[in-house]
Amino acid sequence: MSNKCKQCGKCCTDLVEAAHNVLTIEDVQPWIDEGREDILAWTTPFVDEDGETLYKIWVSPKTGKQVDRCPWVRKLPNKNKYICRIHDVKPSHCRAFKPGSKVAKSIGGRCTKKTKTSRK
Ligand code: SF4
């Protein structure tokens, strides 16, 4: 089985099943430092019961509600593939996402299907 990312977009287009929808300051600080108001506009800070400031993502600036589809995922024209428009600064859980993992399986990611692998 291949665990290579097939860019199916499942992990980014159906966030209902996503394990992480809250970030800590470690993820958000680079966006603050770089003046990424476009990204920050999709976050909502709140203070948890321990007094730590956390950030809900991805919260629509228009409706104030979390969205099911990440605002940064884009389908490539004329292809059944998706890309992340904030790849270089995406949240740590997105960077740590493992194609072929349990989470990928649970959301039906294409990376969990059996594929033929060629020998080198
Ligand atoms: S930030 Fe990028 S990798 Fe993370 S869910 Fe959105 S599109 Fe996917």
C-alpha cells in the first residue's frame, strides 16, 4: 500500500472529521509576525479554562462559524487534485498529517487505497 499523498484533498475539504480545529500561539505567532491578516481573519481567539489563549480555525469572517472546507485548499484546474495555498505556513497538525494514517482512512483519503508500486 502506498502512503504517498495523492493530493485527493479529503483531509482539507471535509474538516468535520478533522482532529484539530484549535491552534496554540506557536502556530499563530508566525502569521502575526508576517502580518498575515488574510489567515488571521479566519481565526478566533479564546481563553480556555487554564487561562491559555487558543485560536479556533477556520472561522468564516462573514458568518463567524467554523467551515467544513478549509479556506486554503484549492482544486487544480482540469485535475482531480488539490493544493494548499498556505503550504509554507500551514498549521503544525497539517504538516504532521500522515497519508495512509488512521485519520486519513477514516475520512476516505485516496492515500489509503492500494496502489501498484514500481520497483527501482
Ligand atoms: S491549511 Fe492547507 S493543509 Fe491544512 S487543511 Fe487547509 S489546505 Fe489542508
